[in-house]
Amino acid sequence: MPTGLVALLDDISVIAKAAAATIDDVGVAATKAGTKAAGVVIDDAAVTPSYVTEFTPDRELPIIRKIALGSLKNKLLILLPAALILSQFLPWAVTPLLMAGGLFLCFEGAEKVLEKLGGEKHGETLEDPITDMAEFEKERTSGAIRTDFILSAEIMAIALAEVAGEPLLSRAIILAVVGIVITIAVYGVVALIVKMDDIGLHLVKHRDSAFEKQLGAGLLHAMPRLLAVLSVVGTAAMLWVGGGIIIHGFHELGVHGPSDAAHAVQHAVEASTGALGGILGWLTYAVLSAIVGLVLGGIVAMILHGVQKARGKAH
């Protein structure tokens, strides 16, 4: 009887160790997959604050909460099952779909660059007067969730590409972990960003110490600059991630020229810059990817704008 108990305890110990190792493997894989999607995450965090402009401070956090819940539904109820079905039955389609998403990111980034350079703005505007605030909030929230769907699809596709070799259950768990963690991180940061000016104003008006008042004034002054920086970083992230996805996708499909050329330049920079080689090499590859993204996105933008103008003339 004692021998049987010891054997049972040994079996439980082995199972526990295996479970712990599996959890560790899932955590490592989820971290790696989430890191690969960092560029899209940056863009998501940079884009979302614009959707809570024109609202009173008391509506900002509720709107962000609605968008975050919509984002979780996008990832867990729609994109996760679709990604698992795709990877299980049509694994060859992952790379082309990922490249299509990358091309869309390139287009979006190129659009923003063209707008900054004085081109025509093609996004929504807020120039029309708001007659029904409740309806406006509903439309704005729906628009944010639609935009999130595109970015979430890209995040999940990037994560899926990193864990395609894992068993089905592990893939499901990893993608779910990536989706939940990224959503919490993105919308937590967004909430902090949009409330920064309110925090600063509170410190200036309701605190007595000089340090707190100076901190509040600093937050108020920093807010416009932070939003401007986020806009630039978000655009750069779309271009470098989109371009990098396309370069890597061509490599996976057997077209090695663009990838080999970009990595050759990266390795040359790493070899010639000593201790900073790793950082500068990565930055070089990111810049080259962004250039590819800008060129491809610019071509798509010109084609789409030409089609729109032609249709406008036809009507």
C-alpha cells in the first residue's frame, strides 16, 4: 500500500512537472509571438486616442472600455477560431493572408505620409456639427472597433505565424493569451494617455505643493507633444511592420532576393559598428522595411485614388 501511494505521488509529480513545463513553453511562445506583433500594437495604441476626441472627460473611459470589450470580442470570438481553422486546414494560406494584411498596413502608413506632405485627406473629418451626441458616440465607437478588427487581425496573424508548428491546443492557448494581454496593455495605455490632461489639470487646480502643480503643468504641456509623437511612431510602425511582413512573406514563398539584400545590409552595419551593432543593425533593417512599405503603400494609394477619381468623373 505505501509503495502504491509513493508510485501515485511520483506519477502526480511527473504530471505536475509536465504541466509546469507546458505552461512555461506557452508563456515563452506567447511572449515571442506578442513581441513580433509589437509594431502593430504601437500603431493600435497610437490610433485609438483619436477616437475619444470631441467627448467630455466623463465619457472618455466608458468609450475606451466599450472599444476594449469590442477588441476582445474581435480577437477571441472571431479571429481566434478563424486563425485556428486556417492553420489546421489551410496552413499554406497563412503567409499570403499575412502579406495582404501587411500591404494594407503599408497603404495606411503611406496615406498618412501623403497627408502630412500636403496631400488630400481621405479619412473621416470632424468638421460637421454634432447634432446627436449619443448617436455620434455610437458611430465613433463602432468605427474604432472596426479599425481595431483590422489591426487585431494583423496581430493574430503575426502571432499565428510564430506558433504554426505548435499543437492545436497550444496554438489556441497562446493566441488567446496574446490577444488578452495585448488588449489589456493597449487600452490601459490608451486610457492613461487620454486622461493625462485631466490628471494634470487636477494637480494644477487641487494640489497645494509646488512640485505637484509643476508636475500637473508638465503633463498638460506634454499631452499635445505626446500625441504628435504617437502619430509619427504609429505611422513608422505601420510602414516598417508592413514592409517587413511582405519581405519575409516573399522569402517564405521562395523569392529570396529582397530578404537577402535587406539582411546583407543589416549584417554589414552590425559588423562595422562594434558594440552598437545589434541596435543599429535592427534599426537598419527596420528602416529598409519601412522604405519598402512606403513604396508599396504609395503605389496602392495612387492606384486607389486614381480609381476613385475615375469613378467620380464617371458619376
